[in-house]
Amino acid sequence: MSNVGAKTLLSHSFRIAWKDTMELFRNKMMLVMLILMPLFMMVMVGFIYSSDTSMSNVPIALVNQDSGYGNSTVASQTFTTVLQQINNSTGMMKLSNVSSVDEIKTLVKNGEIDGGIVIPSNFTESILTGQQGTIIIITDQSNPQMSSTIQSALKSVFDQMGTMLAQQNVMGLNSSVNYSNSLAIVKPYTVTTEGIVEGNSTYFDFIAPGIIAMTVMMSVMTGLPAAISQEKEVGTLDGMMAAPINRLSVILGKTLAQTARGLLQGVIILVLAVGLFGVTIHGSVLLVFGLLLLGVFSFVGLGIVLTSFAKDQETAMMLMMTLMFPMMFLSGVFFPIQQMPWYMQGISKFLPLTYASQALRKVMVLGADIPAISTELTILIVFGIVMIAIAVPVFRRMMTR
Amino acid sequence: MGNEPIIEVKNLTKTFNDFVAVDSISFDVRKGEIFGLLGPNGAGKTTTLRMLSTLARPTKGTATIGGYDIVENDTEVRKLVGIVSEKMIMYNRLTARENLWFFGSLFNIPKKVLTKRIDELLELVQLTKWKNAQVGRFSTGMRQRMNVIRALLNMPRVLFLDEPTLGLDPQSSVEIRDFIIKLNQENDTTIIITTHMMVEADLLCDRIGIMDHAKIVALDTSTNLKKMISGADTTILKLEIGNLSPNIIEAIRTCKCTDAVSQENSTHLRIIAHGDEAFDSVVDAVRAKNGKINSMENLQPTLEDVFLHITGHQVRDSVEQKVPMEPHGPSAQQKRRIR
């Protein structure tokens, strides 16, 4: 292509992009949606997953059936006190006292509580006679996720109590052992975790880069077919095609406009993530934007191919929906890829979004630099080039049907 | 009007899968003329226009505009032509000026020239007052005027108009038609217009090509097309039958002398018939079905009759054999029949 040709191609593309952006900014409803969509996504995902303890104020009923040993109910008293202490600091449960196991079952069925804790009648007796004390947990099987969370939470409570009790027992056995030594005897091993960067990361740190990558890339992949098929349907595309312009400037202009729009949304999400949900960007912000642009590049070809297939807006929407969902879930935006069965992991290896969100995550969460994400970069570039090489001839044919 | 052709179409064909939209049509359009393509919806008029304006690629055949091939030199062709399509080509959220500026800038017109031209065009169709209003708020008539001047931004030598008055009120239609004539006379712009309105074609066009079922079935001036039927022993009757029923229509249709019948409203029929006994046969047919004839008129042929005559024939047999292509003078028989 000659120099003049390239210049007019670009100038026409900018005209088309300008026109598209102008239309968008005059469309108040669209503009509001543009900001609301990422906001909703952020707020929902952010508040559902943001806190470290994933649950709070779960209503749980407690039944103390302990009949004591001699006149003492010391074991069950200690148990309830410790349970309440731990609960006060975590705020996980909302404890209430009830009188029988049947009452717990009725309350669970009525949906008033999510589970129950039962202290059996021989609890103190077992402990004081040197036997193991048993606690029964009643769970709501209709909500398996909740019930397993309650189970594991209560188990850790009991574990902690068991340790305390064992410490006291060890001290009782040998008076020369002090409290902290006794802990070493009861629990000789302990584990602490340390990340690559400082501070704890929440689920939100994991998900924010993925959502940003997804929003920006989808805007090109789905926005392009939607925008062009809409103009085709309304007839305005003819107005452009009747002018002596290179067909490519239509697609280039549209891509520019969609990219700007996607980046705008990406920035909104980023600001929300940092401002509202305390996400910290450990790497370079410039690299983040560079990655987003690369992501767009890798998706343009796919967008153009879809455009060529989408004869009208309805088809474009359908194509978009069908492709968006697997993309969203298979590329590890919401869940780690490692959680998926092997064949799904295989599919996710072919999705550019996987690499874009992975690279973005490394940069944002781990503060990675360019060498650290060179694999992802290479894959995105190659994918982009291959798709564009396929897309351009397909598009040219479609335009002169 | 010069006689040199500015558009030459040879065996132009367009198929969509199995469907033949345009079937090997050939015609010339002379420089400076208004050429009409007349035909019912689906006849292939729009597809023909789309191919000539390079918006669609012909399956077979060729056409040149101003000497440029519409496929090989499509960019040159685009510089020469303007198209007013049936759909309004404009962005509702942009103002009149912004719309014109956008489409104009795609033609690489220097800024100064374009600014001046936009102002002139807006003035020409009395939209200057509204130049900074979004076109989405315009009335249909205003929008169609916008649609037309959009196609004039590159000062085309050839202007294609696809049903330019479709859906307009009579006053707006007249305005657009006057504008087309003015454009043709003052700028010597060659105009190709499609329409399914016979009256419009009659009013505007120097020559008319009648399209039906993807083919051009007749092509001549309006006068000559009409002579085609009035010159032969053809009679055009307008019948008012008080108790008109499908039975009666069928009886007339099956008359040996009847070429075509069209029902205009609940009581009126328009009949094209031939032969000396046309009158009598039709009247007999109506009587046989106990029809009551309230009035009967012998009419001068209109383009509508030409169309009915041609396509009416075509429905039953092939057109080419039956349509007399040589014009004859009005026959003595016909004159005698006029009441």
C-alpha cells in the first residue's frame, strides 16, 4: 500500500471512529449503561467475595443436653464459653439456645436457622472420665455449600478448643511444663503462609484483572459485529461503502471506536476496584494498559470473522451470547483454570482471554514485568496476527456480496 | 440531451443462491437523461441499482459507468455516482451538518470546498435553519431531502434514486420530483430512478425500462410504450359493476379476447382486451353471470395499462411473442367505440 493510501485509510478510519464515538456520547442511555454495567459487575462480585471470612451472622441453634458428672457440667460450660468467645471475634454465627434436637430440625426445615450444635448428655462425663467428648453438628442438606462451610468452621472451633484442653492436660501431667511449651508438645508443627508481595490478597484481587481483560476484549469481539450489522440493517453502511474508501477503514474505524469504549469501561472498573474494593496494582499501570491494547489486538480478527458471519443484529447478538459464556468461564476469569476438568483446561488453552487475564493478573497482583509475561505476550501477538490474516479476506468478500 | 451513453449494461446478472434477482439484463443510459426502472416489488430494480452503484457485485455480466468497469474500477465509479437508497442513510444522533460532513469527508473533498458545498446543499432544500439539529428529530419529508443531498456531496455525474418518494406525503413527493428535474436540467446530472409508481415514472422519465421477474420486459419512452398497446387492436375498458363478484371477474378473465383484468375497487374493473368483439364479449360475460353494468368507459392507455398488458401476458405465456413492438396509429375501430 502506498504512503498516500495508508494516510487516507487512517484518516477515513478516524472519521468513522469519530462518528461512532459522537453517536455514543449523544446516546445518554447507552452512556449510563456503559458505566453501570461494570459497576454492577464490580459491586456484585466485589461484595459477594471480598471479605476473608466468607460468612457472617449465620443463624445457628445450640442445645445443651449435658447431664453433668457428679454435680459438675464443667466441660460443656467451657465449650459454650470458648465457642462464644471465638464467635464474638469472627462474627460468623448468630447463636441461639434451644431445648431439643427436634426443635433444631424443625427450625432448619422452616429455614429459620442454617444448622445446629448439640452437646450430648454424657459430654462432661466422658471428658472427666478420660474419654473423648463428642459434639454433634446438624446441617441443612438442602444447601450443601453452606452446610460444608459450617462444618469446616465448627471443626476449626473444636480443634482450637481441643488444643486448649490438651494444653491444660499436659500441664496437669507435668508441672515443669509451661503454657507455651505445652502447645509445642500438643501441636509440634505449625504452618504460616507468605505471599510474593506484601499483604493478603482477596478473591477480588484474583477476579478484578480477569473482569477488566474480559470487558475490554469482549467490547471488540462482540461490539464489532453488533455495530456493523446494525449499520447494515439500518442502511447507513451503504453510505460508507458508496464512497471511494478502502473497505478496511470501515473495520479499522469501528475497531478504534470499540477499543476506546472498551478501554473507558476498563478504566472505570480499575478505578472502582482500587477505590471501592482496595485492590492494589503492584505492577506498572502503563503495562496494564499495554496489555489491554494487546488483548484488543488479539480479538480484532475474531471480531471481524464474527462480523462476516452475522447477517443481522439478531444473529450478531446470538453469536455473542453463545461465545461469551464459555469464554467467561473457561478462561479463568472467575475460577482458576486448575479447578476445571482436563478437557476444559485443554479448551481454555486456545482462548486468548486466558492469556490476557493471566498476564494482567500477574502484573496487577504480583507486580510482574515484561520478561515475566513473555509467554503470554507471544501467544497473544501470534493469535492476533493469525486471526487477522484469516479475517481480512473473509471480510472483504462479505462486504462485496 | 446528448446521445452518447454514460452507462452501458451488458448481461448483468445477480443470483442469491438459487434465486435469480436480476437475469441477464442489458441497456444503455444516455448522458443527461432521466431513466426510469419501473416494476413491482421484487422485480430486481433495487438489486440492479446496487450493482451499478458498486454496493453489490454482479454474479455475471458487466457494466460501465463513464467508461469505468463497475467491478474492476469500482473506486473510480464511486467518485462518479451518488446513491439515494430506499433506506435513509444518515445517523439520527448526528446533526444535519455533521452527517453531511462525515459522508463528505469520505470523498476526500478539501475542507473549504466541502463546507461551502454543505451550506449550498442545505440551502437548496431549505434545511439551513435546521443544520445544527439532530436528524432523528426531522420529519419524514425533511429526512428524505437530507437523504437526497447526502448523495450529492461529491457532485455525482450519475445519480441513482431508489424509490425516492416512497412513504412521502403528496406535497413532499412533488418537492422531491421537482428537485430531481431541477438537478437534471441545471447540472446535467444523469438520473436513474426506480419506482413502482407509474405516474411518477410517467412524469419524470425520458425513457422507462419495465422490469418484471428479474428481466427488463420493455424499454422505451413513455409515449412509445403507450403506443405499443393503443396502436394495436387493444381496448382499455373501465367497467362499473354494481354487484361485482369473483365469479364475474373470472368470467371476464377467461374471455378469449381478454388480455388482463385488474380490480380497482369494490365496483370498478380495468380491462385490457383485444379484437373486434372485445366490447361484446366482455359485456356478454358479465351478463352471463347476472352482473349489472352501471357504466362503461373506453380509456386512453396509461403506463399502468402497459404494465398490466405486459405482465398480464407474461403470467400466462411468454411476453416476447405477444407484445407488438411496432407502434401503430389508433385504429378506426377503436375510435368508433368511444361513446
